[in-house]
Amino acid sequence: ILTGEPFMLGPIPRVIGHRGAAAHAPENTLEAICCAAAFGVEMVEVDVQLTRDEVPVIIHDDTLDRTTTGTGPVFERSWKEIRELDAGASFGRAFAGEHIPTLQDVLALCRELKLGLNVEIKPYPGTDLRTAEIALSVLENFGPLEGSLLVSSFSVESLRTAHSLAPHLPLGYLIHDRPDNWAAIADEVGAATINFDHTSETPQTIAAYAATGRPLLSYTVNTAARAKELFDLGVAGVFTDFPGRILKVAK
Ligand code: G3P
Ligand code: CA
């Protein structure tokens, strides 16, 4: 289901616009995705979580305070309340009027721009299963994109749910503090990629991930020098807030 192409058949190394292009436009907005596309990336990453009335919306933090004119947990607000908020002004006056998009909005834009999309499921505590269920149902109803689709999460419960509902959908297993049983989890959820934090790994631990045969993606890589090191270690793609910098060393 869902994918326009198997995940890793696109160009390698991949440069993935993090939260769109978070250094250049308000993160996780449609403007940030347009900005990433203008730099020439093939794929963008966004974070999805649920409103109180279970609308999947695109925002990173579990509270509204840092990036919007709202306050408090996203999960305590209805979509009607959230859609009124400004999600651009805190980044810069020129971006005032940007809104928190829904997952559906992002899919429509990625289809229009022919971009690949990595949807990170970012569940509010206790909503891991439901967030995955709802995000997947939106993805399934939307149908294929022209670019690749990858669903990822730090939440093993969300990954398990996604794997059981859509076994053919490529899943990225996001690792922050590497658990001892990471390899078993990757197998259990049928991970297509391992997505690791480059600041907490060594060439040896990266080699151990690579030995599983999965393509590796690394976050959040904001200098060309570090991206080049990772590409030289065989990393297939990086998430970056600065797509222009990294594209220069990815060619
Ligand atoms: O998916 C890579 C990266 O986005 C994970 O970290 O905190 O930026 O969502 P975070
Ligand atoms: Ca993310």
C-alpha cells in the first residue's frame, strides 16, 4: 500500500529536510516544506500528533508554547482551536499567518511538489497506538505519493501498531538512547531503516546498525563536514535543518 516507490530506490545519499527546512522557515509548516523543495531536496520530514478530537496535526513539541501563539498540550486542544493559532510569527514577522497544518495538508503539498515524505509519529504519552492508527488511516485513504513514503517513530508501540496494520509500509526505527535490545526491536517491527542520533554514536555502533543490512538515516546533521563523515561511513541519508549546506556534499 501507499508507496510510490520502495523507500531506498531514490538517490543516495538522501538529504531530508528536517521539519521541512527548520533553519529557514517555521518548522513543520507548509512554508517550510516549500522552502525545502526550493533547495532541491527529494524528501521532507514532519512530526505528527493528535488533537483532543483526534485530528492528526503537524507539530514537534507536545505543547503549543514554543512554536505557536497557543499554550499547553496539543492533545488538550481541539482542531477548531488549533487551526486558529499562528505558527509562523515566533520564527519571524515575515512568517506571521502560517498555521499548523494537518497531515492531510502535508500529503497534498508533497504530492503537488512531487516530494517524498517521512512522517514521524510523535504520540502524546498514552496515545501511541491511537496516533499510529489514525495517521495510517489518513495515509491509506490519501493513496500513493510520487516520492517515497517512510513512517518512523521513537515509540516502539506506534511502530508495532503500524507494522501490524500496514506490514508493507516502510518503517524507520528512530533510536535516541540505544536500548540493549535494539536489534530485536528492529526485527520485530520490520524496520526498513534505522534512524539514529549522530551525536550519540561511534563508527563502531554505526557499523553494527549497518550490519543488519538496513539503510541508515541520521539526525539532525547541520554541517557539511559531519554529513560527509557520515556518508563516508555508509549512511544513506541525513535529516537537516540546512538542506542547502548538505546538498553540496551529497552530490
Ligand atoms: O526523525 C528525525 C528527527 O526528527 C528526530 O528528532 O526531535 O527532531 O523529532 P526530533
Ligand atoms: Ca522529527
